[in-house]
Amino acid sequence: MSEVKFDQKLINPTPRKVKPAREKFIHITKKLDVSMKYKVIVRVISIVTALLVCALILNLFSPGHFGDFFSGSINSLVGSDKKFFNSVYEFTLLLGLSIAVLPSFKMKFWNLGGEGQVLIGGLAAALVSRYISPSVPNFLTTIIMFVAAVVAGGIWAAIPAFFKAKFDTNETLFTLMMNYIATGLIIFFAFIADPSHGLFTNLKNGIFNFSNSDMLIIVPFIVVVLMTAFMFGYLNYTKHGYELSVVGETRNTAKYIGINVKGVILRTVIISGALCGIIGYLSVAKQGSISENIMSGRGFTAVMIAWLGHMNVLEIVIMSFLVAFITRGSGQVATSLDLGTDFTKITIAVFLIVILAFEFFLNYDVHFNKNVFKNKKSKEVKE
Amino acid sequence: MFVTLLKEALRLTPIFLFGSTGETLTEKSGHLNLGTPGILCMGVAGGMVGISIYDLIFGGFPTNFGGALALFLIVVFMAMLFGALSGLLFSFFCVSLRCNQNVMGLAYTTFGIGFYGLVFNSFESQGKGIFYFNEFCYTINTLFMKDAEATNAFEKLFLANGGLWYMSFIIAIVVAIILKRTRVGLNIRAVGENAGSADAAGINVSKYRYLTTIIGSAISALGGLYYFVEINIGLLEFGKIDTYGWLAVALVIFTLWKTDLGVLGAFLFAFLFKLPEIYGLPSAEFNMLFLYLPYFITILVLLATSIFDRKAGQAPGNLGITYFREER
């Protein structure tokens, strides 16, 4: 047998120089289970930090007013009856909107169109109030307005939901665009109702008319509390609630256990839109007017509240209360210190961003790998 | 009349173009940055700060070409810096802290609108009111203009513009070439389509997402600066700029995530925006409705791309999804 000659180079080629993978100092892993106690502690720390940061920002723009943020906020809450009721109304709107968008979020349907659905619901109610004959009894007008608002909000939400279910159209961008079309429609109808100014005001039929003006706020508040209770039950104790949370977790699991995914998407988002329509109705019935900025960006704030409230009704109530508190408080402080009306937007955003940052500690564990430094030292010694 | 319309539309185009170019670059790497309207506002704030810095250093309006150029560069730098810082914040939250992109974007938009109002307010309380910026902005605009008194239509349309106007088109084309033709562009697209595969192929996902978001935000911020300097010439008209921002986000979808198509798309949006203003439709209410046509067209495009389900016109596969390597 002839000796087989191996080319030594082929068997053992000169090794390619590969950079050894560097060990990282910070290592992040997903948290698997979080105890209730830990959650509450992180939450409380995050809220306190967020409030302090807001106060710091106020201090930055008008030095020496660090404490005014807190005193002003509390004053705006309980300073007088009028202030208290205005704060309650702010809370009502935020809570109502967050609760309304909640089911679609729980299904992981990014409904950024809450504001548009409110506007369309309000527009439908306003149109009924404007063009219905005054001879119709008031309670009937009220009912028709309410139904019109619910239906309009539902339909407005159903359009993106239908295309999401059927063609998997990106709902984030779709619902976002629908907001602006709703804005356009309101301006359009305002010009039809009042060609000279384009203001949709002075509605009379079916508008809340109480001798005691505080009732204007109490009625929406009661409606929103009922909505909240309904949503709590709906999400936690009904088959619908179960189905939509499965669809939210994984589409395929839902399909295989026999859930009609498309139907669930459509149904849930329509409920979301209908609830938004109710908020629109309440807003129109309280003020007797509608304009494109009745919500002034609260639709987006509600999205953030629902997300940061972990889709949990109780947490959403707390978050809405805090955001309402900050909105009213920083508004009052900014007015008294002459910082302009936009200061509120900064405090809300900063508050939510800080809380968002603390979400990290709920979801992830951070490990510091001290060996990184030890290895370096040992190498140096060898060399 | 038609030349006037074209001129006005071309004048408005760069706001959309800057915004959508920056946003496209960001979205190609998988970040849906809904903070773009806020970043446009930050661009305006950066412009205001830049002008006041120039005023602080040199004391007064620039008188010669060198001074004007310095002013232009400082203002552009400050706007881009504000934009880049916004992008850095966004990517720190969404890459490093793995926060939800939609929530962060919306919060940042709220923040940007508020910040811009607050900065303006603090200038006003220093006695530098609405007219303070006017002269400075005028100087910036005339810097690269061939002749303010243009005679024929071509000169009116294409040569009587400020430096930022030309920049918007150049940047859009350059970004398109980078995304389409270079290795870096391929890597960006890979990260946006499937971050997991890109990571397995040895592409540093975090690095690309940080870079595209920061650079994209810096570009978007120029849109706000353009609006402030060249369209409003230093006057502030509150509550408009974030509307333009949302239209820029819409434009990204409309142009199917291609910045070279963005040049045409931005012009079309601007054209539709200006059409009722220049010609005037028969009645005011239809005029108003017409302004919202770009949103409607965007929805139609969104529908068309999803119904026909062509690979080429789809959103990046991992758009809006935060990447965590250890997640299955």
C-alpha cells in the first residue's frame, strides 16, 4: 500500500484570526415572574420620580419654584369647588377615553384613532341636535343623539378593523390617518351649519340643561364610572374578554382553539369605537358645541395611559387620576408663573416618559458581569 | 396663476420631504418613530436657539456674506443637534430600555409640541418677540438666492429659493442611494426586515438602529427649521407644525418607504395642500375638506399595498417591533 501523503496545510490550516467574543459588562435577561410586591414598589418609585422630575423641570424654567408644582397641583384639585369639578371632568375624559381604547389594546390592535372616533361620535350627536325638529320631546332627542354617537363611533372604528381583519392592513397608521379625516369632517360640517364663521356652537336640543351646573360634570362622571365597571366585567368575566385576550397573545393559538379571529377583531374594535362615541356624545351634550379640538390630544394621552396601566382597569384608573392631577396642576402653575399653556404638555410627556423608562425594571433583570474586569487583569499578568 | 401655484407648492415641499426622508431612514431600520411631529417642533426650537446664539456671539444681524454663512451653519447645526438628541433619547428608550415604540413616539410628540411653545414663550418674555427672528431668517433665505427679482418662470421656480430648499432634495436623493445601493443600506434594510436574522448574520442591530434613528431625526428636524425660516420667515403660527409632521409620517407610507419617490410625493402633498388656497374652490367648506385629502390618499395607498400584497411596497417586516435577542 502506498503511503497516503497528507498535505499538512490542508489538515491544519493556519487559523483565521478571530476576535474573541468580548464579554459584556451589562447583561440583560427577561424577568420571568414578578411578585406583586415588587411591581407595586417599582410603580410607586416610578411615580414619585416622575413627579420630582416634573417639579425639577418647572424649577429649570422658573428657578425657585420647585415646591410650587406640588402646592399648585393640590390647590388646583381642592382649591375651590369650581377647580375640583374641573379636575373631575379632566379625570372623567381621560379615564373614559382610556377605558374606551382598552379592549382594542388588550387585543394588541393599536387603535390610535380614539380621538377621531370621539370626534365622529360627537359630530353625529351634534348633527342630530342641530337638525332635529324642536317639537321632538327632549328625552327622545337625547336617546337619538346617544345612539347616533355610538353608531358613528362604531362605524368609524370598524373601517380600519375590517381591513385589519381581512387584509392585515397596518392599523397604527390607518387609525392615525382616520383622526385627521374626522377633523376635516367636523370643520366641513361646521361650515355647513354656520357658513360665515364655521363654528358649530349654540346647540339647544338634547343638551344637558341642569339648574345646578355641577351636574354637568356629575352626569358624565357617572356614565364613565359605569363604563369602567362594564369594561372590568367584560374583560375579566366574559367569554368575549377571554377571546380577545387570546387573540392578543397569539393569533394562531386563537385560530386553533376555534376562535373566529376576524370576527373577534371586528367586534372588539367596534366596541372600542362605540365607547369613544359615548365620550363624544357626553362632551357635546355638556358643552352644546363641537369643534375639532374638543379632545386636544387626549386621545394620544389615553393610549399611553392604557399601555402604562398594563391594560388593567384598576391601574388605568390610578394613572388617569395622576395624569389629570398633573394636567390641571401644571396648567395652573404655568398660568400663575407665566410659562404659557404648553407647559402642561411637557409635564404630561415627561411624567409618562419617566414611567415608561421604569417599565424596564418590571420586564428585565440587569446583571453586572464583574468577571470582565478580572479577566483583563489576569491576561495582563500572563503577558 | 399656475406658476404661482407651482411656486407655492414647491416652496412647501421641503417640509414634507425632510420629515419623510428622516422618518423613512428610521423606519427602514424597524423603528416606527411617531415622535416625528415632535421632532419637527424641536427643529423649530433649535432654529430659534441657533439664531439667538449667533446674536449673542456676533451681536446683531450679519452684514456680509461670511456672517450670513456662519448664521446659516449655526442654525442648521443647532436644529440638527436638537433633532439628533431627540433621536438619541428615542433610541435609548426603544433599543436599550426596550420600551414600546408607539408609546414613546406619542409621548415625544407631546413633549416636542410643549417644548417648542415653552422655548418661544421664554424668548417672548425676554423681549425677543415675534419680529425678533424675522430679519435673521430673511438673511438666511437670501444667502443662496441667485436673484430675489426673478424674471422668467424657471428662475422663479427653481433659483429663487433658500439654501435649505436645495438641501432637502439633495438629502432625499443621497439617502435613497445609500439605502438602495450600498452595503450600509443593505444592512439597514436587513435590520428592519428581520432583526433576528440580521443579528445572526453578524450585523450589530443596536448600532444600526441607534444610528439611523439619530441621523433620521436630525434630518426630520430640518423640516421644522425650514418651516420656521423659509416659510414663516421667523413668525410663529402656532398649531400648524405638528399637522405637517403627521403628513410627513403619512408620506412615508404614500411613497412606499422610498425617499426618491418622496420627492414626487412631497410635491404632490404640497400641491394638494396649496390648490384650494390659490385657486379657491366654489365654497369655503369644500376648501376645508380639501386640505385633508392627503390623509385620505395615504389611506388608499395603505389599503392598496396591503390588498395587493406585493413584497416591494410593504412596510419593513419588523417595523415597530423592539428587538430582544433572548426572546423567542
